[in-house]
Amino acid sequence: MAREGASGENIPPVTITGKVTDSKGQPLAGVNILLKGATTTGTITGSDGAYTLRLPDNNGILIFSFIGYEKQEIAVKNRTEINIILKEAASALTDVVVVGYGSQKKTSLTSSVSQISGADLNKRPLSNFSQALQGQAPGVTVLDQGGIPGRSQAAIRVRGVTTFNVNSSSTSGGYDLSKNDALVIVDGIEQRLMDINPEDIESVSILKDASSTAIYGSRATNGVLLITTKRARSGKLSVSLNNYYALQKSINRPEHMDIESYMRLEQDAYKNAGATVPAKFTDEGIETWVHATDREKYPLPNTWYQTMFRNAPQYSQNLSLSGGNEFFRARANIRYQNQEGVVENFDDKIQEIRLSTDFNPSDRFHFTFDVNYRSNKSQNPTVDPFYNMTTGSLWAVPKYADGTYGLSAQGNNPLMFAEIGGLTHQNENYLLGNVKGEWKIAKGLTFSTQLAKRVRDQYIKSFVDAYTNTDKNTGFVKTVAKNTLNETRNTLEELTVNSLLNYETNIGKHNIKALVGYSQIDNQQTLLNAYRERFYNNEIQSIDQGTNDATKSNSGSDAQFGLRSYFGRLNYAFNDKYLFELNGRYDGSSRFTGDKRYSFFPSLSAGWRISQEPFWQPLADAVPSLKLRGSWGKTGNQSVDLYSYYPSLYLTTYTFGDVPVQGYRQTSLANTDLGWESTTQTDVGMDASFLNNRLSVTVDYYNKQTNDILLNLGIPATIGLAAPPQNAGSVQNKGWEFLVSYRNNPAGNNKLRYSVGANLSINTNKVTDLKGTGPYISGTDIDPRYIIKTGLPINTLWGYKTDGFFQTQQEADAYPGYAPNSKPGDVKYLNLNKDGKIDANDMTAIGNTFPRYIFGVNSDLSYKNFSLNILIQGAADVDTRLSGPITEMGNNEGFTSAIYTNAYWTPERTDARFPRVIKGNLRNVATSDLLVIDASYVRLKNVQLSYSLPQSVLDLLRVARVSVYVSATNLLTISKLNEWNLDPEVPSGRVNYYPQISLRTMGLNIQF
């Protein structure tokens, strides 16, 4: 219908057509085109980049926008055809950076924040998001330490390790560092990393300094990961299908000594121990065993890494539908993922759907509703097979032709444990609902409120099968007489409310932004556990079918905690040159009581855009952008055990009137003054760009001091109770971060386009105060020892220094020995305190378990329709301490690494790398620098080659985009652990864990 102009004439509507392409001339599908000032007049380009849009007149302005490209506004000016070329942004995330409870222009940012796009994270197939961050950002250390399917053991540390728990040990034997995990916020709601589908991620912001994290107060000491998920854009329905199929392979494949070398070593070990050499290890026995052809009768000593590990498939399918208009938009993503284990009976399956909707009833109101449901089902052998792959399983045939299993002298067979020992099933249902409303009250003034609830229901069923297996060759018998069932149910419900009031105004050259907010979290958890045994058979696994007698048991617990917070932020900028920001959060936690319940966490920061000054203009061509910034702030850590300030009562039995009576008693003193750990951090940084903004450089220096770490300070013994935890310890982290990136985007399809980014982080960690307590030492002489001591990094490896091996009996007699009767070939442990004996007083720092240097190099190259992505990452100045059979040189019937072949001390081999072997004697494997290995490494983390079909083919297929790719992860590693056939990120200890894996992948992405 025509509308009436100012002079009364009828103005007919007009139809605009055109095509949108990129700088290479390739059409862009899905570009948003909107009439400026209208909320319902718009369209998107089709698969050929073409569009048609009907306008009320021919005098409007069209806005063209597309993710990763610069927005353009084009005046119609009586035209009916408008063709444009969108320029790719220098970075897809250059303009806006997501920060706590909002976003800011990158040019106005005064704090240290790294941002990564979801597209960059998904350049390699991932089953777990935490692995995606490795090597991607400075200051972020990702320790990938394996983990069974669905339960990755990767840990993320932002700017070092800030705290420790002297009352708890980690799986590797060191002090528990789990309270160093970064806070993860997804669309405003705290979640676990494993709850996130990598395909749903739009971007990730990593808040590192206190200025950016203080607005999260008591949960922000360890850094904050802000994850923004994908949402629909206006336009017609878009359908995307992303699939990949991958083969997994274990990186950890230690090689056992060949049979003859191993048997010769055993012969030497018995002789060195002064023991009779068993017939098997005599020269005649060795000849018989080595030349035997029947390996069921004469099995190899250890083939578990060849037998147990297999190449296992992993595949993922994501189907997303997205579309709508300026009034209503919706995106749905459905995922199915299956990851089989590299060992039999390990498996993980995920079925998931995420729906996000946006509703704009008017220019002043905006509503969103998101729901995410996931079903996660996994299984694993109940009896861990990895421990016995190295321990107590020699000379066992993995599986006979008749299906029965061989047994070691100790009755072990890891393959048997994995296949018939019983299974543990873990089912988890996760549901998240997230509703948000926004009201533009007046110009610059906006109120928003958010309500979210997440529910997790976890069900674990661990069944141990009853069975009998007889080794038909040796007659050894393994009997598990009774089957058992341990059943656990764990539920979590958490309700979060966030309310924000934002105000922004410009007064001349002054820009002012203000935010005030309120947040509340209520968390409730329940745990129920039941145990029964002696079921009728292994197929009946219902808890009530076990024997109803005194062997049954059950337990349970309920827990509840809450967090109530008030926070605010004030930003001021003058002439877009002088930038200031203040943040504050007042947190109250139910984990504390009295005047310790609430605490205030402030921060301030400032920036100076020197490149905006008039005096800089002569240098503007060479350095178009230069900004200096600095920040200071205080954050907290509320990760103390629930109800720590309550006196705990434990069930006990005592005699009253000659009759046993149950009662309760207090075993430790409660501390009602328990408070937050707090971290004060100072950061100084620089952001600069060169070469017409193609080259960018960011440098940061930080100093991070954590105080009030929980320690058990001594109390008088007359109190009769154990000491409570008190806020006392202090730790310092300081370091440098460097980020350099270069991007070259020439116009034209036949030009090579590339970008390269490199980052380097240097972190120094030190315990600065233990209030006169400690040192705290864990571990044993034959396993890793760790120490927490003033002046040393957290979890420093602790042990003896060595000075080679004794070469003569005279030398051995003249020097203190670790054990009596030292002989030539034994390790010479240094008597550091010169007291004439070797004992714990001679131990010292022998290794660093957390890398001082981390780095990554990421490059993208494209030519015509081909693109190549390469990621290199690594770490340096980090050590691992191997222990257990892999380091004991065949001492106790354990796995004996091929590294010892012709490399242990004998009278004919006095320059050997390793000491002499002694059967049944561990004197030469005490915890020392001899067994500490430099775990520094450089890894070709990922290589991906992709090809996109040309537009002519897409037109024939009537699809918008099709790309196929092949990729490989963990393709090449340079490390001193290579000679042990171990991954360099292997945790210190006995190497008895589900290993790190490499992937070889084929993928297909289609967009309709």
C-alpha cells in the first residue's frame, strides 16, 4: 500500500534486490539486512548471497550485519539494486568483549580479559570443553591428565595455583588442589564445564585480573570463564548439520623389555640379592623361554598395553535449527555423542537438546527463555584394570583360545577384570531452565532480571561379579566368591536470581556507565548410598535382592548452602582516551557465620589510550593503537567445607554398666571465626597494534597474593580435641603474559590468506607464610613426596639429591648409605646436612609439579576453498616423578620398561644410566632426583584441513554451505617422556590411570 508524503502525494513501496559477497567474491549466506529504525522490516541473504526486501519508500538506510564481518549502513537513495562487499573484521571479537554482567568495547577495556570465539574452539573435535582451551590464551594452564570417557581429568588454572588443602590429598598423592578451579558462568548462571556442549558456544571470555573478576566476589579468586551460547539471528529458517567420526588411540603405551633382556635382568637381580636364581631365569631356562613358539605355555612377561588398548570410535552429531524475525527468534540444537573407551567396557553416551528463544514485543521489552536437557549414560569396569597392568600381573596369558583367562602368581589378569569383573553404570539427567526479561525504562536506563534453575540427578550402580577362573596352564585359581552391589543416588537443585539496573549516558566528551545488581543462589543436595552382597546370580542387580543380613549397609546426607550478593560497577571515559572503572561486590555466604558471613570485594582500574592524543598523530601510521592500563582488586574463595564452623559429632561406642552403648562425641574443635580466603592482585598491561592493525600485541604483568588459606594451627593438648582449620596461610603468584597476533586478508579468491597468533605465560608460585607451622609433607619413600613449605611452590617434589652410583666397595664403605651394606652400583644419596647418615633430614626440593612456562601458537591458512588450521602448544620448567613398577626395574614382579635394556649398572657397565638391580630390595628407587623427569614438552596439538564446496556446486545441491575436513590431535610430541612411551602430562605416580588419547577425525558440516 502506498503511503502519503509530506506534500500529500502517494509514495509507493519499493523492492530492493541485490547480492552480498565477501572480499574473495564468495556469496555470504545468512547476512542480516534490516531497515534502520524499524524492528520488523528485514530479511537475510540466501545460499547464493542474494536478497529481496520490500521497503515503504526509497529513502531509508539498510543495515548489513554478519558475524565476523564489519557492519555496514547503506542509504537506499532511490536505488532498486544494492550489491555490497562485507569486509571481514580484523578479529571477529574486536568490537565487543563479554565481561561480568555485561559487555564492553575492547578499546575501552581497562582489565585483563582474553576472549576466544566458539569457531576457534571447535576447530578440533572435542568430547569435553575444558580440552579446547589448551594453548589458546595466555595465563590459562590446562592440565590434560586423561580420564575415562565422559569424565575428563583436565584441570584449568588461571594465573597459577592460589590455594591448597593440607587435610586432603589428590589422586597423585600431593595436596588437594581442586579448590583452584575457575568459576564457570554460562549465560549468567554457574555451571560445570562438562555440562556444556562445545557446539553451543558462541564465545568464551576469560577474566584474569582482579578488576575483571571482583564483580564475582567470593568465587573469583581462581579466575572466571564467561561462556556465551549461540542464539538465533533474524531471517528465514537455517538448518545446520555437523558430524564427525574419530578413532581414539592411547598416547600412553609403555613398552616392556624384550623377553631375553628382561630374564637376564631378573637373573642379575637374584644374583645381586644373594638369592638362588629360579630355574626359569637360569641360562637354560632363559634359552627355553626365549625360543619357545607356544606362547600359551611360555607367555611373554607383560603384554597388557598391547592387549588391553585398542583403537576406539568416537562420533558426534549436532543438528541445529535457527531462525525468526525481529519479533521472535529461536534456535534449537540436538546432540548425540558416543565415545567408546580405548579399553573394553568403557563407554559414554550423551543425548542433549538446547532451546533458546528471544521475544521482542516492543522496542522497550526483550525476553529470553532457554532450556537445556541432557541425558548422560556411561559405564566402566568396577574393578580398575589399570593398576594391574603394571603390578602383579606378569607371565599371565591374557586370554586363552577357549575363552578362559591366564593368571599371574598373584591371581591377577587386567583383561579378566575389565571383561567379567563387573560393571559400574552411571546415569545422569541434567535440566536447566533460564528465563530473563529486560525493560528499557528510559533512554540509557535498563532493568533486567534473570531466574534460572538447574537440576542434576545422578544414579551410580557398581556391581562386582562373582566368578571363578582357572588358568589351564598353571593351575592358578581366581575366585570372587560373592557378588556385591553399591548403589548411589545424588541429586542437586540450584536456584539463581540475578537482577541488574544499567545506566549509560554521554555528556559532551564524557561517557558514564553504571551498574547495580543483586544476586542470590540457593543450593540443595542429597546423597543416598546402599550396599548389599551375595545376589542369586550376576544378572540380578536389584538392591533388595541382596542378602538381608548384617552385611548390608546404607548411608546418606543432606546439604544446603546459599549465597546473597550486592554488586556494582562504574565506568567513566573522557574523550574515549582516559578510562576508569570501579567494581565492588558485597557477598554473604552460609558457609560462614557471625561477622565473617559477609565480606566486601572491591577493585579499580584505569586506562590511557595514548594513540588518541594529538602528540601521537605523527606515529599513528606506524602504531595506530596504543593503550596502557593498570588494575588493583580483591577477590575471595568460599570453597570451604560446609558446616565447618559447627562442632561435629561422630557416632561412637562405649561401655556403661558393662553394656555396650552407642553415643556421640566431638573429635575436633570448631572455629566460628572461619572466614574467606582472599586474593589481592595488581595488574599492569599494554595493548598495541601495528601495520594498519594487522599486527596486535598485548603484554601483562601481574602480582597475585592469596591470604587466609586454611591451616591447622597448633592448640594446647589439654583441650583434648584436634585443632580446627584457621585462616592463616599465604601464597604468591606473579608473572608475565604475552599475546601476539598477525592477520593478512588480501582481497580476491586466489590469494593466500593467513593469520598467526602466539601466546606465552610465565608464572612463579611461592608459599609465603604458614604462620610458623609446617612444612607439610605427604607421600612415601618409594612414591612421590610433596611438600608445602615457605619459600617453595605449592606441591613441590621433595626427596634426595643423588651423585651417581658407588663405583667401588671402598667408596660405598666410606660414605653414608641409605640402607646398610651398600655395594658398587647402588645410588649415592647425598648427605646434605653432613651428619653422617642418610635420612629425611637430607631431603630437599627436587622438582616443580606446575609448569612455569606455557605457550601456544595457532595459525590459519586459506587458499581458494581450502583452509588449514595448526595448533602447537607446550609447557616448560615442569617435572614429574614416576614411581611404582615402571621405575622399580623388575624388583617386585612388576612391569619393567624397555628403557632399562642394557642401561642398568653392572661391573662391565659402570657408566650406566640406572643403578644395579636387586631382587626384593627397593634401596635404589627411594624418592630422589634420579626418578624426577623433565616433563617439558612441545606438542603439535591439532592439524585440521578442510574443503568447502564452491558456489556452483552448492547451487546445484540447493544448500548454503558444505565443508568436509580431516583432523588429527596430539599428532607429534617432543618430550623427554617419549623414551618412556608416556604422555608428558602424566601425573606423578604409578601411571595407573585412564590415559590421554589422540584422535584421527573425519567431519562433515552442512548448512541449508
